[in-house]
Amino acid sequence: MVFKRNPWQEVLSGLGEPPPFLKLLLLALSVGCLADAVEPLRAWVEWLRLDPAAWERGEVWRMVTYGVFGRGGISAWVVLQLVLVYWLVQQLVVWVGVRRARTTLLGGVAVAGVTAALAQAASNQFGGPSCSYAPFWLMQGQNVILAIGLAAFAANNRYSTVSHTPYVFGLPIPTKFLVPLQLLMTLGGALNTGDLGGFVGIVAATAWGWTAVSRR
């Protein structure tokens, strides 16, 4: 089976009416991305993002809200990421329904957030690598949503081939390879920045997305 689907074309032609939670998610992700480009807005979203001291301050809401508000400013890459979020979540809604899709995403965000925070705390306690950039940057916002969505997509279509999508630059690639490709990209980012917590969070989100909707 070969998936010859173009997310850009489907955005224009339509995949059907997106559920309300997806509309709100895309809006929040867009606001978060915009906040990184507009200084006055940045302070409003910083207290919603995952932070190494969230446990000590009792700000447990960050374990979920970090995945709702996007990051990265305004760029062609960010736009592409948001398109992929829309496309992948819409596919998930078709496969498992609105309620289970929403539970899968929010559950994955929470599990990844808690896992990443614990991993970073342990790393700090035992003298692990220091993050040269903002901690958990690799998993903030749309990144953790994409990790869950890509893993769910690959799990449901592991014997197929994806082609004609911007994510793989139009090249045919076995769908199951999307997961190691995602993890390799994240590992490269972790090696460059020292963001151990962010890498662990993406691994946890990927594992959650794969197992939550995996077909036997």
C-alpha cells in the first residue's frame, strides 16, 4: 500500500470539518509560536511551558500546557509543522474517533512531560549534561504533538510506504521508518544542545503514540 497524500493539497481541498479540540489546539500552538516572535506576548506563555523547577514550585499544569502552546517563532518550518499537526491529528480522529484521539494526545503530552521532568531532575542531581539552550526546548509545543501523531500514524500503517509529503521531501519511505527518523533528528538536537529532558520526553511521547493505537 502506498500513501500518495499531500498535506498542503488536503489543507486546501479539505479533510472534513476538524473537531473543536483540534481547532483550539492549532490556535494555541499558533499563539505560542507568535509569542516567540513578539516580545510582549512571550511572558504570557512562558509560565505555561515546561520548566526544570516546575516540580519545586508546584506548577504541575506545565506538564500539559507545554504541549498546547507552540514554540519557534514565525517561519516556513513552523508553518509546515502546524500543517503536519493538522493532518496527523485529523487522521487519528478518523481512525479512533474524536474522544480517543483527544485522550491519546493529552495523555501522551502528560506522560512525556512527567517523564522528561523526572529525567532532567535526575540528570541535574547526578551532574548530567547541561543544556546550552532552553531546557525541554526539543519537546515544547508542536514537537511533542508531532511525535505522538507520527508514531500513531506509523503504528497504524507500518506496512505501507509514504511518498509525496514535505516531511520526507517527496521521497518514498516505509512508514515505519518515520519513528526512527524522528528520534534520530531529536537525538541530533539533544547532542547539540544538551537537552536530555527534551529527548527523553520525545522518546516517551513516541512510545505512547505507537502503543496507544497500535494494531496487533
